[in-house]
Amino acid sequence: MSIFEQTLDRLAANHVPLSPVSFLTRAARIYPDRVAVIHGERQFTYARFLERSRRLASALARSGVGKGDTVAIMAPNTVQMLEAHYAVPMLGAVLCCINIRLDTLTIAFILRHAEVKAVLTDTEFASVMAPAFMT
């Protein structure tokens, strides 16, 4: 057995588990000025991306979202969607992404079934999302 096939005991000195959130925090600490996100003409460094994600997490926490709660989002693949993928787990909450092509009845079912506590949506989808709360 070669040295590369041997397994070391996992200790703090040789193993640090990385979640997406801890990876972002680490990247912002080590590479704060490097570009993390490019979306069209917009660019964010790791430091700015972490700040924006933390601000969203803080806003969600102030609205009552906490560990184990479900937050739904209906948005295209934008910076805001990416930030939600980090902000929601920062709180220990669960993100439920809703496909932008679904109809109101299907969205209503998802919101009820997932026991959603908060909803984030792009204004583009307000006409489909708003009636989902009435059914």
C-alpha cells in the first residue's frame, strides 16, 4: 500500500470540513479582492459576495426565519438566487427553489407541502406567485 492510499485520522491539523458557507467565508478571508461572481456586467469580489449573503441572512432572521425553517425562492439564475443559496443555510434553514415555469396551483402545493416560512421572488414572477397564496 502506498503512502497515498493510507488513511490518516481526521484531526483539526489535517482536516477541516468545508460546506458551501464555510468555503465562502474562507475564500472571503483569503481572497477578499478576487472576483467571485460575474453576472453580465456585474462583478462581486468574495468579500462583497459574503457581505451581500450575510445581509440577506440577517434580513431573513429579522423576519423570523431560523434553524429548520423553509425558505422558498422563485427566481431565474441571477446573483440574488446565488446569494439565497448561501444566506439561507447560514441560518440553518432549508432553501426550496421553485421552478420558474410552474403554474400557480403547483406552486401553491409546493408552498404548503414544504411548510414555507418565507418566500423570495423576482418581481417578474409576482403574477404567478401571489395567487399561489390564495389557493
